[in-house]
Amino acid sequence: MVSKQSRFDAINSISWLAALREQLESMKSSRRRRLRSLAPAGLAAFAPSLAERPHTLLDLASNDYLGLSRHPQVILAAQAAAASEGVGAGASRLVTGTRPVHSALESALASWLGRERALLFPSGFQANLAAVAALADRHSLVLADRLIHNSLLTGIRACGADLRRFRHNDLADLARRLEAARRRRSDQRLVVLSESLFSMEGTSPDVAALAELCHRHDAALVLDEAHALGILGPEGRGLGHGLDSIALISGTFGKAFGSGGAFLAGDATVMEWLLQTSGAFRYTTALGPPLAAAALAALEQIQATNPGPALLQRARRWRDALEAAGWPRPPGDGPILPLLIGADAEALALQERLEAAGLLTVAIRPPTVPEGTARLRLVLRQDLPSGTLQRLLDALGAGPCS
């Protein structure tokens, strides 16, 4: 009989496992990620005793920009779907997983965005994998903004396409690369990847000029609108709204929609190609009916109230106030306000200082952002109470530029 210690010794002697352990031990403590369990404040009442109730923090970190995850109508829609259709779909969309709520949501999204068709996915990461794989293969050249989301980069690696990266939101650099690509191989398929609101930068490209540039060079443009939808563009329809030359729009329900899951939207040909060929769509259990129903209810709320302009106006006030307090003005116009700090340790220290003041923020460090650009990612939400900005300013103190 082999002892427990002997089994552990045998496992520890495995070379590949030892290599992983060595790499983990060499990782800087300021780069290590740790999971934290954060319960909504309303659930604190269910803790057995006062001593076990968590310290209450005001959330300045999540992407629930419009507060719709707690909206009564959104919650009721999810509850009704769970009661009538179950929590999970039970199969892929092409087997028995398609429900009426999936079709209703896809139709509503396509109409709202002015696209011919939409398809749902269980996650934004999965939707972006599918988008890249649908348009690029090992013979293609992909030109991607240097700061695109990891899901898009993973899609490029998975399909084997050649990758060239252009400077962040620099359309002149992209134009030079497109022209050079066409000179090298006039018939090569070109795919361009960008985002309408970059989640760690808070910045946006000139989407109309980007779409025109791609059209001029016969390049398929995939635009990730995950953080823009519901807020930016006409009636919150995103910065790509009305630009028919965009090949695919990628969007998620885990941000402004307050639900979960994602979608791709485009013209009939591209979407039918996705349906027929996409493994990321075919070989996965369909989005849970409660999440789809919640997303549909959230879309109805966004259409009825058009909350984007008010949130953007509030974001301008926050930027003005942070700049006046001596902090570098957060770039962009949307609800993502990154405070550039620089060093990892300093960003973590500022995160802890704000948390001590009852404000939940997260220090974003490499490799999520480039070296030397660690930052606090502040997120403005529609449902933040009045006085939040002053609490933040008091906790931050005078900035380095003051």
C-alpha cells in the first residue's frame, strides 16, 4: 500500500509540474491574482451573526453600468423564464437548446442594431473566438489594435492567421499597414479587429473613419461593442450603428444589460456562414433561458429610457473633478475612468486606501495593461448614490499633478 506522502512525493517529482511550480514561485507578489468573494449588500442580512456580515463597500469596479442587474423587470423576466423553461437550455442550439426567447432576443437585437441577423453565444469570449474564426484562416492577415481584448487575440491564434498589430486607435498606422498588405498580396483576405470602447483605456476610435478605411481596402472589420452598447452611439446602439460596412458587431449582456451571455450581429450571409461553420456556436450548450429573458427585458428598458446621455454627462463631471483635484484626466468620454498610476505596488496601495474608505476599486496590472501603466479602473454606474464623487475625491486626496 502506497502512503499519502509517497503519492505526493511522486507527483512533486513530475518535471512539467515542477516547472510550473518554479514559475509560480518566481512571480512577483504584486502580479499575483487572488479571488475575492463579494456578495451584494442586500445579502448581508442573511449572515448568521453581525460578526460574520461583510464590510460594506460601494462598488466602483463592476461593469453593470446601468444598474440593470437589479432592475425589478429584468429580475422578473429571468424568474419567469426559469419557472417556465428551467435554468439551463440542456443542449446546443442545433439540437434541442433553442427556445422561443432565444429567437425573440436575436430578432430584437438585429432590429435595434440595424443588422440583418444576430446569433447568441454563452459568453463574450466565445463570441469573439467565433467572430475571428468565421472571417480568418491560416491564409489570412489580421490587423488588430494593439490593445484589443485577449479573446480576440486567442481567436487569431486558434485560426492560425498571420497577425500584425497597429498602434492604439491610430488609423494612419492602420492605413499604412493595409496599403502594404495589399501591395504584398492583392488577393489576401484582410481582417481588422478593434473595439468601440476599450475596457481598460476608456478610449474609442473614430469608428466611422475606421469602417471607411476598411471598406476602401476590402478588409472585413470586426467591432467589439461590449462596453459601448446601451450607452454610446444613437440611443445606446453603439458607435458602429448605421455603418453597414462593418462585417460583425460583437456585444455582451454582462455589461450594460446586467445579464450574461453575448451575441454577434451582421448581414445575412456572414451570419448564415457562422451558423453553418462555427464550432464555437455549434458545440456548446445554449445560453440559459433566464439569462436570455433578462437580456431581452434589459434591452426593452434601454429602448424605453435611453439612459446613455445622462450617464455620459455625469462622466464628464467626474473627469472634470478628478482633473481639478490634480489627477491625470481619465481619457475618453464613457463610464470607464482609468486613473493611471504606473507602478504595480502603488496601484495596489491606492486600491487598499480606497477600500479602507469603503470604496471598491480594482488595480489593473500587467499583463492586462502594458508594463509601467498599472491603474485604478473606476467605473461610473447609473445607480451610484449622490455624493459618491465627493467620497471618492476625499479618499483619493490631492493627485500627483496638483
